[in-house]
Amino acid sequence: MGQVGSFGDVAFEASDERVLTWNDCQRETKANYAVHEVIDDKARLQYLGQALQEFSLAITLDASFCTPETEIRRLDHMQRSGRAYRLIFGGRIFGKFVLESKSENRARTDGSGGLVLVYVQLKLKEYH
């Protein structure tokens, strides 16, 4: 099994039995600054520290490689719980993150309405 990372109980992996991987992963880091206005001069910035990290990633849930409905329920539960989960990519631990938002594009269903192909976009925010 080739596990490439995980977010809580969701393992990103590729094997001959199961494929659940991410693509289009974006990481955003920012610094926080306060702006202090000065009379008759330009404002001054004051560095306050690092902002919370954010990740955005897309997951393709294909019934050929996983059970899309099960994975969506797992993600729904993670989001509703409000809990922070460890985020790991390529053996590197980025810290604990919450599932801030999730959007689904239910692209294909079978004849009885079961999910066959779902594109999921996740937004994760660092929990510190």
C-alpha cells in the first residue's frame, strides 16, 4: 500500500484495492500586521506574528476505487464534530487542522442514484 498522507481517519493512499488521493493541493501561509496611522506621514506596519496556515485540496471519489458515500459521510462527520485532526503529507506532519468547508460536485450516479463519481474540495484551517 502506498499511503501518501492523511487527514485524521482519511488516509490518502494508492493501492491495487483502493485509491483515494488528493490533487491541486494549495498551502497558504501569511503574516499578521497591524497598521498604525501617522498624521501627515505614511502609516507604519507592526509585525504581529504568523497567521494560521490554510490548505485547499481536491479529492476525487470514484466508486471504482472507494465507496464515495462512505467517504462523504466520514468528511461530513469530521466537519460537524468541530474537532482538529492531524494533517500529514509525505511523512511531514503539518499540525492539527479543522475541516472549515467542503464542497461536492456529484458528477455521476448509477441507475439507482448511488454515487459513482464525486469531486470534493476541502478547505482546512490550522488549529492552534
